[in-house]
Amino acid sequence: MRKYLSIFALLLALCVALSSCMLRDQETEAANEISLPEPAEEPENMILGEVIAGSLSEIALYHAAPDFSSFTTVNQSVRAELGESLPEAAAAALLASGSAGGTRAVSDVRLLSCEYACGTVTVNLSIDARNVTSPQELLALEAALGNTLLGIDGVKGVNVLIGGLSEGCCQLPVGIQTALIPSVTASYAQLQAERDRLNQTDAAPIERSALLYFPTADGEWLVPELRSLSVSTGAFATALIEALKAGPKDEACAIASIPEGAELMESNPIIETLPTGERVLSLNFSSTLANYLAFSGLEVWELAGSITMTMCSFLPELDAVRIMVNGEPITMCALGDAILQFPDGLMRRRDFAGRVGSVATLYLIDGGDQLTGVERAVSMRSALSPRSLLTELFSFAGVENRAFRLPVSDAVHPEDLLGVQVVGGVARVNLSGNFYRSCQSLSPRAERDLVYAMVNTLCGLEGIRAARFYIEGRAADTLAGSVYLRSALLPNPGIIAAPSATDAAEASAVTAEP
């Protein structure tokens, strides 16, 4: 009996020893594992639609001294609300903050509209801005707006309109402000000197920056582009026509509205004052214009809008443009399903202002299976909206035999984007279960490209530095097993291929439809 008890005790001791070894091995193995970070808290509510918690931006608001010798600045926190650009919010803050020229309050001047597109800002003020005591005071208001808005990241040029018309000074166009104006007095003196020598023989040319408006290749928008002009004879309208003929230089998705290799003008541009007091620019083209439009595929509204927006955004107090073919004015044109009517052939800036678009960069797979940035013409509102840009991106899902595509099947649709919320610089993207299921068979490379197509597109927007993804409100580890999604992802510029010249040309006309 004692013999059996001894054997049992020996076996029990052996089991305990083995168990101890196994536990120690398990603890050692666990200690050697790499623990991924715990996920951040999931949103309390399902993310639907678009919610942007705009952050406060510190803006330096400029005010001119009473003698215009200098400007003073006041730093103010400005918040852009949903659908509003930061330049628009900053312009409104300046107008509400006090005196622009030091001699009068500008609180009665209203901001009628603000176009922010392609790095340029066009501010349209109410006609109360003309209630000034001197040309210097008006110049001070324009310079105060320009100085303020040029301090915002991404703003390259500022144009100021009053009642929809461009304002001049000393009988000259002021042009687009592209640099800080330290003194209104000095700027006004320069304008006077330029006026005095404008028509002198061998006078040095006058340098100005202008906004040229070009139609986009998809036939949807007019996009602005900054261009420097050098004019020696005061023929600013002719200089603008020549600049339009040269075509766009910066925006790959835009095209020329007037051919460079053909002379279509029957006579020089003429500005006349109608009995109503309106100033009208008359342009007389030859009948060859119709052949050019048919050959290039341009619609009449694209030509008319390009010319009218360009001229009325630059030439002082120009009310309208009259475009004639063999002496006969164009009095109507189709714009989508609408017909635009131009009584007496007078085309105004407001007729086409609703078609001003901007340019956004989407990240898609090119013909060489590389992730690359593609310029797309979109509305000004869409260019500021993360949800709109992702919707545009999703329209390329499953597209085959095209220059660019999104590496996911055609089972994915824009409707699979349930919502986007931007908080603290992080875009939280809520995707559908259908999107998740459609990604299960992706290769590691395709999964990476898909995720960073979304991340890089979103982080191209001002105020977004990272993106986080959810599936119907819940955090997922991955889409297909390779890219960890339980943390905010930063943009990855290292995997982006530089677009080739061929890619850029194809991008100008790319569409998402198969």
C-alpha cells in the first residue's frame, strides 16, 4: 500500500512541475508578443452625412492708419462653418471688426459673396464700399482685405469686386493682389505715376496680375488661374485675349477657350458707354469662330463664360461684354438644360459666376498600377468637403479600360460612404457593410492602395491631418488582413508615383463612367 502511495505522490509532483514549466513557457511567449495599441473610443453615435467641427484659426486682420502710411494688425480667432471657406470667414470678420481706412467704420459694407477656387479669392462687396471720401480710402479697404486673406495658407491672390464689378484706381485696373501692400500712400503714388506715363512713347510696360477663367475638359466648370500681364499701351482687353489664347499653364484639367494658332478677331476690342451709363466691351469675331467651337467640342457658353468672367473680373467698372460674330451679337446659349438669354447681347459676370469651380486632387491607380494624384474639376463647395471628395473617389470603383481607377470591385458605390466627421484634424469615415465585404478578397497591395487613396485624398484638405475608418459605426481591424485600421492613419507620400505627361493629359478629360 505504501508502495502505491509513494508512486502516486511521485506522479503528482511530476505533474505540478510540468504545469509550472508550461505556465512559465506561456508567460515567456506572451511577453515576447508585440501588442498592438488599443483602439480609440468609437463614436458615440453613428456617423451619417457630414459633420465638420471647424477649428479656430488665428488670423491677422489688417487696418490702415488714417494717413494710409501703414497698417496695424489685430489677431482674431476665426472659425469657418460647414460649407464656408476660411477666406470667406476671415473677410466677414474683417468687415465686422472696425475701420479699414481709419477714417470711417465699414460695418455697413456687406460681403455679398466670396469665391475661393484654385488658391485665389474673389471678394464681392456691397456698393456701400463706394461711399468713400477719397480714392486712397477705397484702395485702403481693398488692400486691407488683400493683406488679411494673403496671410491664410493656400491663398495666392485676392480680387475685390464691388457690386459685382472690378474697381480701378487712377483710371487703371488694380489687378489681383498677390503680395502684401505695406503702404497705401506708396501704392497710390505708383498708380498715379503709371497713369501719367501710360501712353508715352517708349514707356515701361505696366505689370499686373489677372485671373483668367478657363473651361474644364469635362464641360462642367470654369476654373480661375493667375497670370502676369505686361501691358505698354493700355490695351488691357487685347492682353487678356492673348493670355486666354495661350491656354492654361497650371491647371491640367482645364483647356483653352480661344485657339492660339488662329486669328479670329475682326477688329480690336472696343469699350463703349451705353445711354444707360453701362460700360460694355465689344468683341467682334469672324465666322471661323463657329468652326473652331465645333472642332474643339466647346460649347458656346464655355467661350462666352471664359471671356466674360476674365474681362469683368479685371477691367475697371465693366458692366458687360458683347460677343459678336460677323457683327451679329450672340444673344443666347445653352447651359446644361437651361437657355441663357442675353438681351442686346450683353453678357454679365453674374450670368456665369455660378459655374466657377475649383480643382481637387484625387488619388487613383494609373495605367502602370501606381497610386498617383489626379486633378479633378469640382464645385467650390465640393473642393472643401471631405464627403464630396470621397464620393467622387468612389465613382471610380471597378472602372476598367480607363486611365485611372480605384482598386476595388464595381460592387462598391458612392452610397457605401455613410458619413464623414472631422474632429481635431482627424476625418472619421463611416463605411457600409457592403464596402467591407467587397474588400475581403483584395490583395495586400490593392488593400494598401485603396486605404491610402482615401487617406491621401482626405489629407489634401485644409484642416485634415489623418483619417480613421469605421464599418457601420464599428472599428474594424483591417479591410482584408494587411492594413491595421484601429488607429488614425497619416498620409503616405512615399507610395505616390509622380504623374507622367501622358497621365496629365488623360487626367484632363477622365470620367468615372465605364
